[in-house]
Amino acid sequence: MNCSLRIAGALFATAEFSFGQNVHSIANVFKPQATPANSVYNVSMLMLAICAAIFVVVGGLLTFTIVRFRSRKADDPREPAQVYGSNRIEIAWTVIPVLIVLVLGMATARAVVEVQGKRMPADALKVTVIGHQWWWEFRYPDLGIVTANELHVPLSMAAKPAVAALRLESADVAHSFWVPQLAGKTDVIPGITNHMWIDPQQEGIFLGNCAEYCGMQHANMLLRVVVEPAADFEKWAAAQKMDAGSDARLESARTTFLSLNCINCHTVSGTIATGTFGPDLSHLMSRATLASGMVPNTPENLRAWVKDPQAIKHGTLMPNMQLNSRELDEVVKYLSSLK
Ligand code: CUA
């Protein structure tokens, strides 16, 4: 193994370690794990097969012609036979492409109708996805849960299908919600509500990202979908519904946090912090990453983020609050308690 490979391997191992196990780290459209992604996959394979056949036929004929009818003498002055106006050929190369386009169009339309026309079952898990510059807000209206960047949904099984019905909205500009292994892209447009659904059939963490250029940190508008068995999902949901920790030992840290401007943008359930401009922090420590999937949620990264978010994610709307080191310690201590 050469050196750069070894470094890449080490980095990969580190990322796997810090982001936890079971991350489907390559967002591979060729390994669909939910019905909508599977429909997209089937259409893609049909398209690829037809295009490959066209490539082989056209490339084969071209190669054959070049070889078979090449000029055999270096100084042969004669032109080859010139053929004009063959009705049969004209008709063939009009009709065949029309048929191909028709087949592809109909296959695509069928997949679109299959995915978009599905009626949501009564027990579908409703989630409102709100795109922000540059993070994702996930609201579960029926459960009273608000979280960010990490969407939890139950595993769908043949015996007990589980559908998550997503309602997509934007708080600012156009974004696009894309988790390649679970579904195709759906645009997230200000003033318009779009809908999509997923029924993940494999446990684990699926990576996704914003797929519509939305400003400087578009590339760092990452998201993760955590697919877990129904019992684990229930456990997660129950924990999210609890008010944030009210440990008496954190009294001073909490007082400091609540006295700062943080509360104008962030919510911590059960406190006077009710801002909605930034991510809900009620259960910040239940999330594996910070800054919309950019860095692992470790105490060091949390401290660095609160100290100067711009250093990690230049352009993020969270300003450097110019906290002194006592305030910084207290805020990080308090945030670290929000499990
Ligand atoms: Cu949001 Cu790109």
C-alpha cells in the first residue's frame, strides 16, 4: 500500500470511528434501500441498458465502416460512392429514435406516478423538513419533536411497513433534499410545499445532502437519516419529547446560557430559550454531528464551534458571540448536558 492510500485509509477509519458504526458512508444510487429509490434505480438501469445498446450498435457500425471502407492505397485520388436520399434509411432513423424516446418516457412516467401517486397510509410518520441556509430542520408535528440535520425514522419491514411522509418547506432560498439510497431529489422551494416519502428497508445511517445550489455553504448542508427498528425509534422519540436536563449542578451554566443572546435564535425546551432561527438545541448531544454534518459532535468541536463558528463554517449565520472564556466554559458545559 502506498503512502497516500494509507493516509486515506487512516482518515477513513477515523471518520468511521468518530461518526459511529453502521454509516452507509457512500451514498450509492446503485444500492437503493427504499421503494422510491428503487423506482429511480429501475428506470436508471433501463436507460443505461438502452443507451449501452445504442452505443454498441453505433460504435460497432462506425468501427466496421472505418475499417472495411478505409482507403487502401495511400495516393488513391477517387472519392467513394456518394449516396443521397434513401427513404428507407431516413424512415428507419426517425422511427427507431422516436420509439426509444417513447419507451424511456413511458417508463419514467410510470415511475413518477408510482412514487408521487402513492397514498400515504394513515399511520405514516409525518415529518416537516425545512431547508435553511445551511442546515436542515426536522419537525415531527404529531410527536411534538423538533430536531436538526439528523432525521430519525423507523425501519420498514415486509411484515410491518413503515412510511415516513415528508413535507418539504424552505425558510429562505431554494434547496433540494436528497438521500440517494432512499429517494430521488425533491426541491425545497420558498413559498411552495413539496411532498415525498421514504420507507427505508435497511437499518443504519444514510447520508444525504442539499442538491440545489443555495449559497456559500451549500456543499456543507449535509444530512443523515437514521433508520432504526421501531422500538429504538420509539425510545429515541420518547427521549426527544422530554424537557432538557434540569440538573441542579448545572444551575450556574444554565443561568449563563440563558442570559446570552443564544436564546434569541435557539430553543431549549422547558426554558426561556425559544428562538427558532437556528437549530433546536433541546437534545443537542443526541446528535452525532455539528454544523450540519461537517464535524463530529465532540466536546472539543462544540467548544470551537461556539467560540467561533465562522472558523469552521465560513458564512454560517451563527455569529461569533465574542464570549469570554468563563462564558464559553459555562455555555459548553450547559450544552453538553442536553442529552
Ligand atoms: Cu441548501 Cu444547497
